[in-house]
Amino acid sequence: MPETKMEPRTPRTADPVPIKGHGLALKDRRNLAVTGVSRVISCDENAAVLETPLGNLTVGGQELQIGELSTQSGQVQISGKIEYLQYAENRESGGGLLARLFR
């Protein structure tokens, strides 16, 4: 049987970087470091909604500011008076309005 040689696969640069794992580090209720963020859905001075592998994370508080955001590594730094953290399950689109009405 002839020997076959496998060429190493090189990753394409256009592929998105997969985010693995998710973590939170809160210090003194003023500084929050979040890893594993795939995107920031919304942000204002009272709440930030972040998409993570474990669901959408809502960070609520006062005078919230995103200090650092890296979409490549999935890291986000939030500062301000942090009052709560809440997860909600990510919902995939079920097809459209009719599909949602007839569930």
C-alpha cells in the first residue's frame, strides 16, 4: 500500500476565532472582567448585555463603562457600581414569526 502524506491544514484568517470557556472576576463591586464574550449586544450607563457561551449575561448597575473590549480574545472590562449579574438562555431564531406563534 503506498504511503500517503498528509499536509498540515492552515487556518484561514477570515474564520472567526472560536471563544472557548467563560469566566467572571468581580473586584469590590466596581471592576468586572469577563472572558468568553462573543459580542456586546447593548450597553448604556445602567446595563450591559453580553453574549457568552453560557447565555446572555446582563450586568446591571450605575455609571457603567466598558473600559476594554477585545473581540479577538473575548475579554471585556466593565467599571462602575455593579448591582447585579443575570444570565438568560440564548434563543436561536426558530424560523420566523409564524414558527414562533405556533410553538
